[in-house]
Amino acid sequence: MMRHIVVALVVVLFGLIFARLIGSYVELSALRPLATQYVIEAPRDLGTPNIITGILITYRGFDTLGEVAVLFMVAASIGLLLKKDETKSTNAPTLAAKATGARRAAANTPAAKAAAARAASVAANRAASATPASAGTALAGAAASEADSAEAQAGEPSEIVRTGTDVLLPLIFTFGAYVIVNGHLSAGGGFQGGAIVASGAMLMLLARPGSRLNVALLSVIESFAGVLYVSLGIVGLIFAAGFLDPRFLPRGELGAFVSAGAIPLISALLGIKVGAELSVIIDRFRS
Amino acid sequence: MTGLPVSTILLVTGFLLALIGLWGMLTHRNIMRIIICFTVFDTGLRLVMVATGYITAGTAPIIDRALTTAEAASRAIDPIPSALVVTAIVIGFAVTAVMLGFAIRLYAAKKTLSIDAFTESKW
């Protein structure tokens, strides 16, 4: 009770801060000077109609590189955090085979749950063939059927999900690629398209729990995209005004698909890198 | 309709979401719920950031048939908060992913997600 009062006090104080902020807020009626600069310069100087992409990839390109580095570090640290867990879950099935009663301990992960269910059903079958009508068999059978239903729930997706995945997956990947390569023309870009591609990977893993994502290949792709990204930045340093300057390629016509210098290239590399990284992170959580 | 500017409505919504998330983060004892409340808090603050970039009767800062280069400076919204929110979303995702990884490790250690079971770091 005491804790709730303290928490309520904290929340009310924060609410007061927020209320003061809202009270003194006046909606802007004109752009701030820096924003005006960006809005005027981005289409003229970089040739990108989408000003936000221009800011993200060129004016704040170094920030974006840092963000990608953060994502890379998260993928690595998730792998480190969940590594020992994997060795533990390989022990789980043997544990479950020893005592079906220890299902609670083995029910850590869906994989362990399925393994426990399989072990239980095998044990039940063996017991049923050896001695019919003993109390133990009935118990094991009940446990097995319960575990089977758990497996049906956790392991096998329904037919709707599987068929839907077959139809939707190419569409999702195509849409992700579209969003990535049109980042300089319309709403979208590397991060957004990469997230869409990773959502496709997520759907694939939901529909086919048994399938393994090729994490090693994804890591190689991701590393190459990162290296190419940095080398494009260095090319900009040599042939244009500075690091990650996309103007070493011709600017082209405003609004054309091949335009805006190296921005589409950097955007595509960003999309590939983010998509691969997010897919790897999703796969790591599936252990 | 109400006479209230749309960005003020967004600000109020965002701050309310942030307060809900803060309340939930401090009262719940389950680690998963704390993480969910953290993401709600995060989402609220992102809404606030986007709202501060709005300009009265502005439109998305993308040059096309609806917004010519000449009138971009007067009709486009402030693109800087929008670009920063992309950063905020990515960092929020990163923090959430690491928190979930830690939650899995904590569950493996104590077989529970209640924060009351983890007394080692309590003072």
C-alpha cells in the first residue's frame, strides 16, 4: 500500500511536469531555421524528394551508422545472453524422460515442451503395450494426451497459418524490398523496409517452427553490407565533401528512381543489414 | 472541431501513455509486464517527439505532385523530429530486446518472473 502511494506521488509529479510542458506548448506556425535549411537544401543539393531520408542518410549519416552499430551490438549481446540457455534446453529432454512429473521444469521453452510431450507419449505407448489397465498407465496416458494437446498448441501451426504464410510471404518480402529501394522517393527507407523483411522472417518461423534460419549466412550478408556501407562513406570522403556524402554519384532528376546520388545504394545496404540483423535477433529468441 | 490543435491532442495522448507506462513499470511485479510498460512509456514519448514537429496545416516533408519544391519551406512539417524518432524507435527496440534476453536468463535462474524473487540487488 505504502509503495502504491509513493508510486502515485511520482506519477503525479511527472504528470505536473508534463502538464506544464503541454500548457506552455504553442503549435509551430513556421519551420525553425535549421529545418528550413534542410527542407530547402535536401531536394536541391542532394536530389532526394524525401527530406527525412536525406537527413537520416546524409546530414545525420554518422548517427545512422551508430544506430546500425547499436543494432549489431544488440544481436551480439542477445546471442551471448541466450547462449548458455541453449545448452540447458538440450539437457531438458533427458530430464523430462527421467520424470514426466518434472514437466514444469522442462516447460521452459516451446521446444523443450514439445520434447517433453514426445517423451511422455513414447513412455505411454511402451507402458500400454507392456501392462494394460494398471493405474500407472492410465496416469501416463493422461499425461501424454495432455502433453500432446500442448504440443499441438505450441508446435504445429494451423493450416490457415501455413497456407496464409505461403501466400503472404513473397508479398511481404517484395513489399519490404519496395520500401527499401524507394526510400529516397516516398515514405520508407532502410530501417522501415528492413523491419518489414524481418516481420516476414518472423511469420516464416511461426508457420514452420521446425525450420532453421541460416544464421551464419545472414551474419555474412550483414557483415558485407556493413563493410560496404562504411566503404561508401569513405568513397564520399575522397570524391565528395565528406564521410557518407552521397554526392559522388550524379544527382539525376528529382523524383526519378535512379537519382539522389548514392542515397538509394546506402539505403539498400541499410535495409539489407537491418533486415538480416532483426531476423537473427528473432531467431535467437526462439531457442 | 474542438478548436484544439491536433499536435496538442497528440502531446496529451503521448504524455498520458507515458504516465500509464510509468505507473505500470513501478507497480507491477512481473518482469514481462514491466517490459511491456516500458515499451508503452517509450511509445508515449515518441508520440510527443513527433507532435513537437508539427506545423499548423503542414504536410509530410516529401516533395511530389502535392508539395512542390517552392512551397516546401512553408507547408512541410519539421523533418528533424521525425528523423530523430526513427533513431528513438531503433534504440527502443534494442533496449527491449536486451531486456527480454535478460528476462529469459532471470527466468532460467529462478524459474519465476516475479521481481520479488530477485533479492540480491535489493537494498
